Amino acid sequence: MRANWANPWRALVANPYIQPETFARRQDAFERPRFFRDGDDSVPRHLETHRVRSVNDVDAQSLIDRLLPDLILVYGTGLVRKEVFVQAPLGAVNAHGGKLPRYRGLDTNLWAAYEGRPEDMTVTLHQMDATFDTGPVYASQAVPPDEELSIYSLRYFTTLICTRMFVELVGDFIAGTPVPTAQGNTPSKYYSLMPWLLKRKTNLILRAYAQSGAMPVVRV
């Protein structure tokens, strides 16, 4: 808002950081009964969990030092600093909701749909490095056009996909050490959050795509 104070349209209407509360409510209304069919969203007691202010702060690094993980899996964070992702011997793997290297950054699957390429909506597992979404790729899978696919359900479907892919990748690490593939010199672009007005248009594209058939799984 400060950067666009002289342009009310860009500062308010087209501001991607201003999202209607109804969006979060509808997203939650779709996800909650599917993730927690019995209504219980508590974490199982046998799983050790910790809350930290940031994955990059001293508390998080101290936890990693104490727990000594072989591998770190990352989903839904901002930039993770090098001193964190190098702590595990096998490194850190991030689940990115976008096709790499073409779509880096935020809301990338939404941007793929908005640009008329919903078939490029993908979940990608890649090795973390010092910059956003540029590390070598372990695996990728397209988001299939489920009949319930929309802007409110997209996070649910990508979460299911990335969870299955993480389980498969951990199995690959147990069996050996999988070798990721460098992204190469394919053109890429960094995207920011999508403004709400564009999300509404994107939802129409997603709903049309939802009727078009299944997409294959791609292993890199």
C-alpha cells in the first residue's frame, strides 16, 4: 500500500496482500471435513511437534541440532536460510506448488491456470538451495483435473499430492540416495501473490479444466 499510495486501484483493489475473508472460510470449509473426517484436527500425541517463530531462528536450528535428522522436508515456508537446510546430511527437500523451472515463487499453479496452461499445474520436489525454487528436482506430478477442483480446493489437492510424493521420496532415500536432476537453462519467472480479482477469473478456468480428463504422473 505504501509503494502505491498515489494509485488507489493498485494500493487496494489490485493489492495481492488484501484477500476477502470469504476466501479463507470457503477454503477451510472444503478442506476441514476431508482432512479431518472425525472432526479431530489435533496432532497425534506420539508425534513430537514444536512451534517456532521462524524456521530460520535460533530455536529452530537448536531443535535440528538436537534431533539430528537425516533429511529435512519443507512445505509452505518462505526462504529457508543455508545454515538451516545444510544441517541434515541428506539435505532438505522442498515441495513447491508449481512446475519448475518455469513457475517459481508464489501462487504459481494459479498463475499457470490464469495464463491458460492449467495442465502445467504441478507439485515439484526439489533440493533446497540459497535462492527461491532453483534447486535440482527429484520428482514432479501434475495436478489432475478433479471434478471438485477450484481456487478453494487447489491447496487440498496439492497437499495430498505432495504428501504422497514425500512418502515415495523417503522410500527412495531408504533404498539408496536418489540423484536429483538440475533444472537447466529453461526460461523461468518468479511470481508474486495473485490479486483477488485475478483469482476469480482463474476459478472459471479451473472449473473448466476440471472436466477435461486425467493427467499422468511424471517421475524425474
